[in-house]
Amino acid sequence: MESDAELMERSLAAAAPNEAGMRAALFERFLTRHPDHRALFMHVEATSIRMTDEALTWLLGVAQGENWVWGQIAELVYQHNNYGHLPAEDYADFIAMTIDALEEAAGAEWNEATAAAWQRSATALNALITRAIGEWSASPLRYS
């Protein structure tokens, strides 16, 4: 039986030839759902590459049990506060839309086990984001 990380890696490899289209679909959906966020992006194309790569890397890192994910998420949440308070739900929407776009791009390589692996990782990543928001909100450092 394949591990979550192995299933996720296989779907990433299957989606790779469709990566540009996947990103375009992801950001079209995200900015349609959150039109107020469009003004936060100086250059959507450039930002979409980084944000998509980071989200997929963190999701895979969580599945691999990588401890570095927490530090990067804590920093992400703090830095994103420069754009105003972003609720955990906005992050969760982006993560869910990333997985949906990946599913479409992976095609026949996607199955129920793969979907479940990505969802478990998304649940864990969203918990880290919620934790980071809570810890920064309780911090004596200026946040929100």
C-alpha cells in the first residue's frame, strides 16, 4: 500500500505537464471567489507560480512529516498580515482550490486514495494555519 506522500508525489508527476493550466484555473477560481484579493497581487502570473508551488510543497511536506512546514506557515501568516487580516477560511479556500485544480491536471492518475491523501494533508495544513493565526494574535508583537 502506498503512503500518502507516495500517492501525492505520483499525482504531482501526472499533473506536471499541465502545470501552467492548473495554476491559471486555480487563480481564476480563487480571485473569482475572493475578488477583493485581486488588488493584493502586483503581478498575478508571477505570484501564482510561487503561491502554487509553496502550497503544494507544504501539503507534501505535511504528508512526509516534515517539521520545517510549521516554521514556514508561521512566517507566512505573519507576513500575510501586511495585506490586512486574512481569515483561516481564505487560506482553506486556496488550499481546497489548489487540490481541485491538481485533480483536474492529474487526470487518470487521480483516484479516491489520492484524493483522501491530499485531504488529510489539507486538514493538517489548515490546522497549522489556524494555530499560527492564534499564536500571532496572542503574541505581544503587533499583529492585526
